[in-house]
Amino acid sequence: MFYSKRPSKYLSTLLMYSRTSRMVIVWLLIIGDIIGLLLCFSLALKLRVSQSLNLGTPVLYALVAVYLFGLYLTDTYKVNREVSGVRLSERAVLGILATVTAVTSGIYITGIWGSEPIVGRGVLLISVTLFSFWAVISRTLADQWLKVNQENSRFLVLGDYQKVVEFGKEHRKLNSHTEFVSFSECFATSSRPYTQNKSARGNSLVLDNVSNLSTAWKQQYWSGILIDGAEQKLSQQMVRELMDMRLRGVYVYSIADFCEQFWQKIPPAYIQDDWFAFTSGFNILHNRIKAKLKQLIDIVVAAAMIIICLPITVPVAIAIKLSSKGPIFYSQVRTGLNGKKFRVYKFRSMYQNAESKGIQWAKEKDPRITTVGSFIRLTRIDELPQLWNVFKGEMSLVGPRPERPEFDLQLREKIPYYDVRYLVKPGITGWAQVCYPYGASVEDAYQKVAYDLYYIKNYSLFLDLAIAFKTLRVVFLGKGR
């Protein structure tokens, strides 16, 4: 095995926030928003009508719930630590203002504002104006606290040279572009001398055939050691030394376990057959009760949504028909459970005969997409006809996205364990869809398989519910394509 010591690239000295700290911050922000709304409503009542806040008013709690849900949809519970100083990101500020404006306008437009003192005579406007300042200040303080109290963590990565290189690149990429990373990283900029078994590769130092950890390395501070378990064959001496370090409080992870815990995905390159044999999870594959309950929820919710969405689908169908030639619906053959083919339905978002030049990946600013198609893809309305596939039992509401058989042939050859994603029903939305941008290449497909593996391994109804809420946020923020 190889261990690379190039300080700014392959010796992964990671600077990260603990997931626990971030979850505490999120819950403190939620609790703070509830307290802030109650205080702002109380103060506004005192100023406008000289009344005290009645905590038994149902409208009060309905308003609090609506504002909190709006703040979640606009992604304001994600503190962006990449912003310099103590300022919030523009996204958070605009999200708070958009939520307050939209909900307040809706209340006034619907006429509900005169039903209770807290939504009448300017009380609502004053209270939400005060709350906007409260929400921005609370997130600024949270951002500052994270900056001051960040936890420095150093991880030693042991593994194949190229794998360590790719792991470092992935770490930077996730930190820069992925919303759901629970830590930010900073590779070490200082190095410590180490001269045993050196061989040069460019400007880096590589240790070949390492069978044990030297005293110099063991005496350094490590928050944990990461091991490429997919190919690593540890000597008995190395196992004993790692055990000794583990018993002294140093965490030892396989890279796959590290990715699962901190990135919420499992890259196929870091696992092999014995990982599937001995790892925990994958309950959905053998727990018949969970599988049947998921299927029942799919059918009931799909039937309800087909009816509820009629006021949306009918105007969209008319707009598609009037804006461009061709049918309203578009169908494709996709791969489903256990590799079975089925036909998936969508609202047509491209011009007729868009694939006259052959099958190709959809891409950003695709010229084949119509004006109406651009809107329905952005809002994910084009996916609504797939509710019929869910009702028929061919798909699930939540699961890996079904791929076209033509692409399956290509991806199966290049992505290890690609077919594992077809051990469960494909879904309209999924963990990969809410965690990763729109995919249009083999590399994108690889990343989505990593998220699909995490979903299948960690499936629960709670995870499905979380994906549903995150999907609403994607739709609300217009992140579709």
C-alpha cells in the first residue's frame, strides 16, 4: 500500500465541524425562531392594540408553523461558513425576506388577516418585520459561533496512492459544491519530516509497502485514521497498532464508512464484495413489513396527489399543446426493479423528434427544450405523470431514479455495483436527486450511484420523509433542470 505525505494534497489533515455541533445549531435556530415569532407577535400586539398575546390561539401556532416551514423551504437553516466575517450568505437573507413576504402577502390576500388580533390592524406586518431582523441576527450569531468554536480534526489516510489522490479531490469538490456536507476541509499546509522508505513522485513523498506505523506517526495527534478497505490488506503488525491507537481513543474508519457517516454517500470505488457481506443495513431488501408498508404509502399518496394536482396538470397540458407541435405526454422505456423494463410517462418538455440525431444526455440550456418545457422541468412538474407509474406499482415515490437501458449498458461497465440500485423500485425523487445536481455524464452517474447505495443501505420511512421535504425545497427554489 501507499501512504502519500504531500502536505497540501494527499496527507488529509481535515478541518471539520462535528455533525453534532451543526445539528445543535439547527435546533437552536428552530427554537430561536419559535421564541422570536412569539416575542415579535407579543410586542406588536402591545404596540398596536395594547393587548397581551393569547397563547391558546390556534391561529398563532398555525402562523408559526407556516413561517418555520417557509424558512426551511428557502434553506435558511443551513449556515454558510464560507462567508467571510460574520455575515450571512445572501441566500439566507433573501430566503428569510422571501418567506416573510410570501406568507404575509398570502394572509392579506386571502382575507384571513381580520379574523384575529394578531393578523389585523398592522400587527402582522410589524411582527414579521421585527422577526426578519431577529432571524438574520440569530443566524449571524450562529455563523460567528461556528467560526470561533470550529473543531480542528486531523485524519491520516492510508491506502493506494491513486485512491488517496481521488479521495482528496472528492473532499474538495464536496466541500465546494455539495449542500449536505457536514464539515468543511482544509488540507495541511505544513509538513513534518519523515524519511523511512521514501520514494519520490513529482513533488510528493510516498511510502511504499508500509507494514507498520512508525513511532513518529503514532505520537502525532490524529482525530482518526482512514483506511482504503476496498484493496487494503493489513499486516498483523498494522492491525495490532491500529487496535492500540483505537483503544487510546483514535477513531479508525474505512474510507467507505467515513464517506457514509460524513458525506451521506458510499462511493463504489471504496467497497468490495465482503463489505456487502458483513456491513449492517440494507433492511429494505429483506424486511417484508417495511417493503409492504412503503408500497402501501406509495399507492395511497400517489392516488391522492393525482387528484390534488389536477388544477396544475390540466393547465400545463393545455400550455404544452398550444406552445409546440407534438403530444402532451412523452414516454420512455426505463429499467425498474430487478432490471425489469417499463414505460415511464412525463409531460413533454422538448420539441418533437428531439432525439432524431440519436440518444444523448440532457444538458444545461439544452436547445431541445421548449419554453414551457423549461418551466415545468425547473419546477419538476414534468415528473407528475409518473404518479401513474407509482400507482401501478412500477415505481415508488422515493428511490433511485430509473435509467434508460441504453445508458445502463454503458454505466454498468464503468461503475462498480451499478445494478445494486435496481434491487429496490426506482422513484420519482430520491436521495441522489436532492443531494446532487442534475446528472449528464458517467461521472455524474457514478456520484448518484454513491448516494443510491447510501439510501438503500440506510432506508427508513424517516429518510423517505426527509427526502420528500428536501424535494419540496428543490421545487420551491427552482433547482430542477
